[in-house]
Amino acid sequence: MSSFSSINRLVQWLDCFSEWSGRIISWLTLLMVLTTFVVVVMRYLFNVGNIAVQESVIYMHSFVFLLGAAYTLKHDGHVRVDIFYRPLSERGKAWINLFGTLLLLLPVSIFILVISWEYVATSWSQMEGSQEAGGIPYRYILKSTLIVMPCMMILQGIADFGRCLLVLCGHGHLLPTDEEHGL
């Protein structure tokens, strides 16, 4: 029973990390809307443009999608063929999720991490900035999300794998519900 409680603690910790990071990054959507409003008002009412402010919308949009992916996975917000998945029992869903994590999520995340590493490292070595005059001089930070996103997806994949193991071994009752977490 001790190993199952350890798996449960790991699942809870990783879920909390994804939840926390997702909730924080979600605030960028509001900031993105407000910034877009400011860009439009500046351009059409005052005939003034600012490349850095315009680029900041692209940065925020990228951050929301890349850094919010693990949160979306945690909340089952990813694409799935529900006509097959929905009627399955908890064990059936656990099998599908387990194989999906092992055969799709983890290999693709590792591939993205490996293939992006040199690209991001080159950007950091050059301290790459915007190609536009007056743009944001920190493009290397934006590109770093290509490393952070697969790492976060791998962590959430480990949580999902542990959750599936607990369900398949008959210990799904150890997992707290979202209500017990106050989520």
C-alpha cells in the first residue's frame, strides 16, 4: 500500500503544479485582450504604432498556448474521439489514457524537447531579439517555451500515467476529486 500512496502523492503534486501554472498563465489572456485593445486604440484613434506592444501580444498568445498545454491536459481539454471514449468504464478510460500517454504524449513531448534544444540554445547564445526595429529584444525567452512546454507535458504525462496505474490496480479511490482539492 505504501507504493500506491507514494504514487498518489506524486500525482497530486504534479497535478497541483499543472493547476497552479495554468491558473497563473491564464491571466495572460486578459492582459492579451487589453493589450490588443490598446494597440487598436493607439493605431486608429491616435495614428500611433508600437512594434514592441504589438509583439507582446504574440508573446502572450504563445505563452498561453505553450505553457497552458499541461493544464489543458490535466483537465481533459485535449482532442479526443469521445464517441469511443465516453461510454467506457473508468478502467477502460485508464487503459486508453495509459497507452496514449506511453505511445503518443511522452514520445512526442520528448521529440519536441530534443528537436528544439539546439534551436533554443542558438537563440540564447546570440541573445536573439526581434527582427523589427523597436521590437522586443528577448526573442530567446519566447523560444525557451519550446523547451518548457514539453517538460511540463512530460510532468503532466507522468501524473496521468500514475493516475491510470492507481485506477487499474484498484486504488483509484486514493485520488482526490477536484472538489476535495478546492478546484
